[in-house]
Amino acid sequence: MEEREQILRTLVLSLTIVVSLSIVTFSILTWGSSISLAKDSMITKLVISILTGFHFLFVIIFIGNLIELLNRKPGVVSMLFMFIIEFIYLYLLNINRDFTMFSGSIAAILLAFVYAIVSS
């Protein structure tokens, strides 16, 4: 029973972090010029790429805990679902139109994926 409570706590925490990272990323892309972060600057692209990598890492944690809560084993379908969620996220942020930001985000996603695989 204690393990189930820990899974639920981690599930809620990872969902909270995913939502907050989404809000921060959207805010930087939308109102970044108000705080002197031009959308075309390299520092903004770097920050967005790093936030996207962390977003994907916590999506992995969230989906993994959700699958574990349902007493199933993660497989190829769950990994595909994680990547689909992240690419929809990138599409909604219009990152796919800027090649530098898109490639940086893909690199951050792949680094988060490799980290998740190696750490388990």
C-alpha cells in the first residue's frame, strides 16, 4: 500500500512539473520580449531547448508511473505515446518552424530519453 501511495505522489508531482514547464515555456515564447528575451536570440532558443528536454523527462516519469499504477509493464507503445505527446507539445508551441530551436529541442529530448534509459 505504501508503494501505491508513493507512485500516486510521484504521479501528481510529475504532472504538476509538466504543467508548470509548459506554462513557463509558453510564457517565454509569448511574452519573452517584455523581459528582453527576443524570440530569435540564441539564449531564448537555448532556454526553450533545455525546458523542452526537462518537459520530456517529466513526461517519461508521468507516463511510467501511470503505467506502473495500472500494473502493466512499459513497452514500445508507451514510448511511442511519450514521443507523440512531446511532438504535439512542440507543434503547439510552433517550435517546428524554427530549425535551430526545433533541432535543439530534439537533441534535448533525445538526451532525456538516453538518460531515462541509462538510469533505469
